[in-house]
Amino acid sequence: MLENEYRILAGATAIAALLLLLWLMRGLQRRNRSVAEDPRLWEGRSYRCPECGRDMEQGWVLLGKGAIWSPRRKGRPGAFSHIGQALENTISLSLRPATNMGWRCGGCRLLLLDHSKLVK
């Protein structure tokens, strides 16, 4: 009889853990705004590199666990940083992940990232 009670407890714990994970994922998704890909997104969005002044190349940026930002005065993000601290619109949990618009200077290796929205 005791063995059955342990199985029921283990099953209930597993279900509770899955529900908690689902709740956390929904919370992360609500922080993100996705828009459909459209060539008009790029109109008027050409930038020059602040370092060398050349035109930056337009492209896409995929951020695995999101972009975790920390102001310089507060120091670097630590080893215990987590996706809950990521900047909004930098995490896509879809099978076909949405990406951020970005601009890159290959010579200076600078990256400009637009995280106002994710593009799917």
C-alpha cells in the first residue's frame, strides 16, 4: 500500500513541476512582442558604425538564453544569471525561433541590436 502512495505522490509532484514550468514559460512569452517578417521593417533603418563611420550590415541576431544586460556601475552579470533577467524581446521559445533585427560592422566587430520586437 505504501508503494502506491509513493507513486501517487511522485506523479502529483511531476505534474506540479510541469505546471510550474508551463506557467514560467507563459510569463516569459508575455514579455515578448513578435511581429511578422516584412521588408518594410528595414525601411529607414540604415546605421553607420560609431567607431569607423562605415555603413553597418543589416542582419538577424538569435540570442539563445536572451540578452542579459547589466549597467557598468553594477558590474557584470554573474554565473547565476537566468533567462528571467533577460531583456524583453530577446527570448523566443518557439520551435522556429523568432529573431532580433541587428546591424553589424565586420571591421570593428560592433553589433547594434533592436530588441523592441522579435521578428518571426
